[in-house]
Amino acid sequence: NNTLMESNYVKGRVKVWIPVSTRRIDDVVDIITNEGVFPVRVLEDVIV
């Protein structure tokens, strides 16, 4: 099983739903986890 916990990452796109605050589409936000900081580009605006 491939998980985000693996130490070897392959660059690509993964679609996930993460609630973040941003001003506009295409902003980059930092997602902070125990494993590090991951810059994520906002590609879609969803109002819930």
C-alpha cells in the first residue's frame, strides 16, 4: 500500500478535500503535518 507516510514521494496530483482559508483560486497554502510542511495550490472553490 502506498501512503503519505512513505519517505519516497513521487511528484504528481492528488485530489483531496482540505478545509483552508484563502482569498482566491490558485493561491498556495501551507499544510502543516508532523512530517513537515507541504505547499498546496488551491484549484477549486467550494462553499459549504
